[in-house]
Amino acid sequence: MTLPSPAPDRTAVVTGASSGIGAEIARQLARRGHGVTLVARSVAKLEALATELRGEGVRVEVIAADLTDRGARAGLLGAIEGRGLTAEVLVNNAGHSTLGPVAASDPVAEMGMVELDVMAVVDLCSRFLPGMVARGRGGVLNVASTAAFQPLPGQAGYGASKVFVLSYTQSLAGELKGTGVTATTLCPGPVETGFGERAGFTDEEAKAALPPVMWVSATEVARVGVEGLDKGRLVVIPGTANRVAAAVSQVTPRSLLLPLLTRSHPGLK
């Protein structure tokens, strides 16, 4: 096992922890005895989750922060250390997507997405990893998507952001070899979390485009993600169908794949 042992002055930082995959990852870590620091914009949801997780007998901290704000990101590590805690695990889960063709996009919304999905990952890794490496222990779990393995017409910026997260985290893993710190990329397929509705399409529309066999619950995604982090795996793809689809999409000629993806995406209907 590669995760540091839990201790009262150690914490696992989970961004985007107010709902969905982030909340489930926090639950998985707490059940393993790890204290957690929950980070998101929604204070009320974080506090409710914190109350639940304290029932596991672990220390839980809540930090409200908008991670598209560079100043908020810059202050996060200091806020954690100011509470007498050492960040032993970093889970970069916060993220969102825009929807529709780039030619009809809102530049402000597109840049905001990249700020959260890409820049926040780079920023927080750059701030938290030095301490982990100096201590000789720690783990980073960056949440990408199976969109990282293929183009995504209709969500071009989101798909490209997840390609970045996958490549970036794999590079981190290479750099961290022998340091006692690991880096894992979690690449879920479709999950019922409300993520799609926030992007602009319903779960029903997504299910019409993606077969039921590909859907995995947020609880299962979190379970296999944390297990993969604990085992030091490079990439974790929950669900057999998603693993097969990711492998196939990487070797399918783009001339064949792109028309299929374009026709099926609800954002281009």
C-alpha cells in the first residue's frame, strides 16, 4: 500500500468535494481512517458532508474556495497548514464543462473551464508536491475522464482539458518515481452526478448517446479510484466497458471516429 498512514495531524485534501465523485472520494478516504479537508464553493453542502464524515471518527476540515480564483488557490496550502495539518494526499476533482460547438461558445466560460480543469490542477500540484517529496510520502489523485482517450466534439475544451490532466499526471508519476510519492489519474466514463446538467444536457440525453453498460455509480468510481491510488496505479478506468472503449478509441482512425462522435453528442443536436 502506498497511501501514508492516517494520523490526527495529517489530512487528505479533496477539491470539488460538495457532491458527486468528490464527496464519494472523501467518504472512501474517511472510511479508511484518513482525515479529510473538503474544498468547494458550497459551504452548506461541505458542512453537511463534514458532519457525516466525523461519524467515522476522523478529523474533517471545511474550506470554502473558488478554485478558478488564483488567489484562493495560492492560499489553500497555507490555510491547511495554519490549522496544524500536513497535506498527505491531494485529490484534484473539481471541474466542469461547457457544451456546444466552439464557434458558438462564450470565451469567458471557456476560459473559466480551462482555469478550473487545467490551471487549478497544475497550480495545486505545484504547491502541494514539494512538501510531499520532502517528507518522502504522499499521493496525488487527479480526476480526468475517458474523454482523455478521444476527441470530444461538442465539448472540445473539456475533452482537451482531460487529455492534459492525463498526460500531466503520467509525467508526474515518472518524475516522482523513488520519492515515496505517487500520482494516479482517475478516468471515469459516464456517471450520474448532475455534472451533465450543469454543463447543459440532461442525464437522459447522455444515456441516449451512451449505452447503459458504460454507466458507473459515483460510489464505485470513488472506490476504485482510491483503491488505485493506494496501490500506486498509473491510470484507473472504472468499468470494464469503459476500459474497452478507451482502448478501442485510441487505435480507431480519427476519420472514422470523429463522425460517429459528432453525430451522437447531445451538445450538437
